[in-house]
Amino acid sequence: MSKYTSFPEPSEDHNPFQDPSVIQHSSSTDYPTLDLYNPFDTRASGPPPPYEAAPPTSPPTIPPQALPSRTTPTEPRNYGSYSTQQPVVNAATADLLKKQEELERKARELERRERELDSQSRSTGSSSQKNWPPLPSFCPVGPCFYHDINVEISQGFQRIVTIMYYYWMYSACTLVFNFISCLSLFCVDTNSGVGFGLAILWLLLFTPCSFVCWYRPVYKAFRSDSSFNFFMFFFIFFVQVVLYVLMTIGIPGWGFSGWIVGLAALKTNTAVGVIMLLNALVFTAQAAMGVVLLKKVHSLYRQTGASFQKAQAEFATGVLSNEAVRQAAVNATATAAQGAFTGAR
């Protein structure tokens, strides 16, 4: 009895499907399967039919061309020809790199301007910020103005301000040339001493005055969109252009080597006459460029939105904010009031 109630050893585990009686009946063909024998069928009589194994059926054959192509996990999918995609990718990459370089360049330019303006605002009025005229360090006189077109002038007006600066330098060079021409005439004709003396005066007077009186106003006008400086430039530069025309004419005794003086000098000395005629040609180009630049600045002035009313307002604000003007007005008012009080007594 203990044989049937005790648990078998692990090595003696009994498999019920390995029983000889089960194996005998499962391998016999005398017993049909359940799907062929229906015990509830009343029409059937006798024992169930013997089991007949179904003949093996071969799977349908599919032509090789109809089979879908499968790719292995390591095989890349074909999304198109690499040779057709590479130019498009290269063009797009080059465009992105170009835009990135442009943005980086603009960022560096803005950062540089910000540093310059910040440095200027921290030390406004200090002599270290004044960089024009560029005098050597051993000179006892230092620079008088801060001049930097790339920093103070907006990008849209940098070109015209640069041209005006070069035009001022050209005007200074023509005055030096005029001094040389009058000196050469004085060497061959001592009666032209007055013209030579006036040539020295024009060189010493017009070179700094032209910078201060018409170049600085146009510089400040484009720097801060100042209507008052625009009107100051138009008035003074128009007078300067008229003076350039007189230089071109060359009235004798005025110190200008124009056409009249140059043609007259040909009778005295041919070489001196040629030098003075070249100077007259330079004066002619100077006057023509002055007219062109005056019209150019006026066209840009109309685009900035400046007006005469703004100029009046800027002038009034500048006068009232000037400490020297206010102190002079207070002193004048006090003197007038004291005089009126004394007269009343």
C-alpha cells in the first residue's frame, strides 16, 4: 500500500502518457478521431468506421517573382539614389552655413559697437575719447573731437558721411595746391604778393573752419537725426560752394589760382601758367562735386523726416539747456532790474 501512497523519487517520476496501453491505442488505426465519429447520429449503426489518415498535402507554390522582397535588419532601405540627394543636401548645408556666418558677423559688429558706445558713455567729455585730429603724442595740443564713422553713424548713412569726410580732405589739398601755385607766381612776379598772402590766409582759415562749420554739422546731423544741424550744414555749405565757384573763376588779387589768373600767368611764365591752370581745373572739380553732394545730402535729409519746426525746437532746447546761456540771461535780467530800480529812485 505504501507503494501507491508514497511520493515517487525524482528519478522515478512517472509519465502517464508513456503508459504502454496508451501508446498501443494511440498508434492503432482502428479508432477514428472525434471529428469523424458522431455518437448521436441515429442513422449510423454498428461500430464507428476505422481511422483513415488524411493524405499529406503540399503547400501551394508561389512563383519567385510574386514573393515580396524582405530586407534584413542590417540591410539599409532604398530611399532614392544617393547621387541625386547629395547636391540638394550640399546646397542646403552651404546656405545654412552662409546664413550662420552672416549672423555671427552681424553679432560681432553689434557687440563691438555696443562696447564702443558703452565706453564712450562712461567717459563722456574725457580727453582720452577725443581722437581727431590724430596728433602725435609729443604734440602739446591734443585732439579736439571724437570722430568714428563706423561707430557713431548708422549703416545706412555711413557712405555719404565718409564721402563728405573725403571731400573735406580734398578741399584742404586744393588749398595747399593753391598756396603752391601762388608761391610759384610770386617767385616770377613780385607784384602778386597780395595774392600770395591771401593764399596763406585761406589755407589757415578755411581748412579748420570748413571742418567745424559744415562737416561737423553734417556728421552730427546723420549721427543723431538733428534737424538743426541739417539746416546749419545747408546754409554754410551753400556759402562754401559759392566760394568754390569764385576760386574756380580766379579773380586777380584774391589769392585764388583760377582760370583768369592762370591764363594771365601764361604770358609771364609758361610753367607757372600750367601749374595755375591745373589748380583751376582742380577748383572746377571741387565746385562741381560740392553741388552734387549738396543735392545728395538734401535728398537724404528729406528721407529722415527732419523739418524746420524740429530745428526750431532743437535750437530752443539747446539754448535753454546751455548753462552759459542761462547764466548770461540771468545776469542780464538782474542788471536790467537793478537799473530800472535805480532809475525809479
